[in-house]
Amino acid sequence: MHQYNTVIIGMGRMGRTRYQEMQRHGGFRITGVCDNNPDALKDYQENRYTDWKECIDMGKPDIVTVCAVNAVIPDVVCYALERGCHVFSEKPPGRNLADTKRMQESYEKTEGLILKFGFNHRYHNSIIEAKSLIESGFLGEVVAARGVYGKAADLQREEWRNHIEIAGGGILLDQGIHMLDLLRYFVGDFTEISGFTDNLVWKDSVGEDTAFATMRTKEGKVATLHSSAIQWKHKFDLDIMLTNGYIALNGLLTSTRSYGEERITYYKKDLEQKSGKLGNPTEYTMCFDEDQSWELEIKEFYEAVTGKMPVENGTIRDALAVMELIDRVYKEKNNAE
């Protein structure tokens, strides 16, 4: 296995996660780690930097992994691309749509480089099974979807996510972006969106604690989203309605295990009541006890860098599409004010 010299910018929770997965994979030779907080680097033996430009210039990596705060992401991504590095970057792709477009412009000037964004939810086992089931045609065609993704958050806590100039937005951008990406993944590109954000509990917070959106594709397929920072019991639910059946995704395996058991349940349309009762068709459920999303995501990135396959998930197109949706919801809120 060929090893690519790799540096990681930002050694917080996500930086540590990517470090572990890249080491486990074996195709990444981590030569440098960077964080503006020296304490975050003390446990690493690799070259340590507190300035990300110095890390890239002195480390001369093949790959730059960007796990920095939202405001810094576009600067690092563009700088790395301009210096001929492949880039794996965490979501969101910047604070706003303008940040994402800036990265797109830098990427389009390159040749032979890979740019991938970390939308790891697509690699969860329940999501993979749902996609496979839909593509099989067994339940017909997707016509609608409903996503609820919520967590308990303290929006007055002193952290970077609660500073709008650094984060760029509230719960919609921070967590809701994952559900928006999944809704696009299952339903298709949305041409219409209507939504709003609000502060229902954290009144003095700049970032929203609640977001609702309704979307429609040009074919007339519909999806709705509820993203919440006031879901005091963590929740992940995604319902997908098809012409001949129904898929329910409930729970999500995470490091905290706070979203419950991850499972997928599907039902075949049964209007003739073969199951014995209308509206209660036979249920088929699969449960999962392992989260392989980080491993599978890094594996896809490596294979794209080696030229074995293109980036299939987390492309710049995916990033632009989801940020355009978020931008339109935020603009709708601003126009209402």
C-alpha cells in the first residue's frame, strides 16, 4: 500500500478522530499535526505546528486534512489546493455559500487533485442499507421524506460554535446540514425550499436553536426537515415514503451512544391486508452495533487519491448544493426581519 505524507490541521475531537482512522487505514503517513492550542499537540510524536501555513509549507504534504473551525476551513483548503495537495475537509464547507464557492473556484483551477468533504452520515450502515433498498426498486420510487435531527445544546456556553463570526450559523449549519445532505441523497436535487429559523429557548443566542424547512424537486418529490438544538433527548429519525413501501431510519450510532440503537425498518405496501390489518404491514428490521462510517469515508478518499475511483460522496457539488439550501433558509429569515 502506497503511503501519502499527510498533515492534519486542527487537533480537536474531529482531528483526533481522523488521525486514528488514517493511522488504522495504513495508507497515510502522518508527518505533521497542527493546532493553535499547543496543549492539543502534546500527545503526538509527529512534527507539531501552531501555524497552519507553516505546517503546509514546511511539511510539504501530499494530503492536507482540515479539521479547523468553520471560519478557517476555506483559507486552509484553498491554500492547500494551490500548493498541489489533495484535501479532505470537515463539514460544513465554510461559514456560508460564499466560502464554499471560493473553495470551488480554487479546486477548478487544479488538475488531478482530490477535494472531499466529510459527510460521514452517508457511510452509516443504516444509510447504506436504505440506499441499496431504494436502488433495488423493491419498494418502488421515492416520493417524499421527513427528517428530524436534534440534540441538547447550551448556546450560551463559551465555545467557538456559539460565535457567529466563527461558526457562520446555528443548529441548521452545525448539525442540520447532515440531514439536508441525506434528504438530497435519497430524494434528489431540490429546486424549491421554504423555511425559517428561530430561537425558541436560547433567546439571546446569535445562532438559531430551531430550523424548519420544506423542499421540492423539479419532479415534485417533497422533503421536510426539523433541525433542533432543544431536543433535550437526542433524536435521529428519517422516514422515506415510496410508491410501494416505507422505510424508517431510527437512531444513529455515535461516540456518545446518545441517539439510541441504529436501525432500519421497511414495510411493503399491503392494501389487501395480507398481514391481517390495514396500515400494519409486515415489518422487517435490521439493527447495527458498529459505526464504520469514519473508516469507510477515509477508505473512499484514499481510493480516490490513488485514482481507483472518483469521489462519490462529499464532492464539491454536494457541498455547494447543501450550502445553497442553507443559504436560502437563512436569507428567508433575514428578509422576514
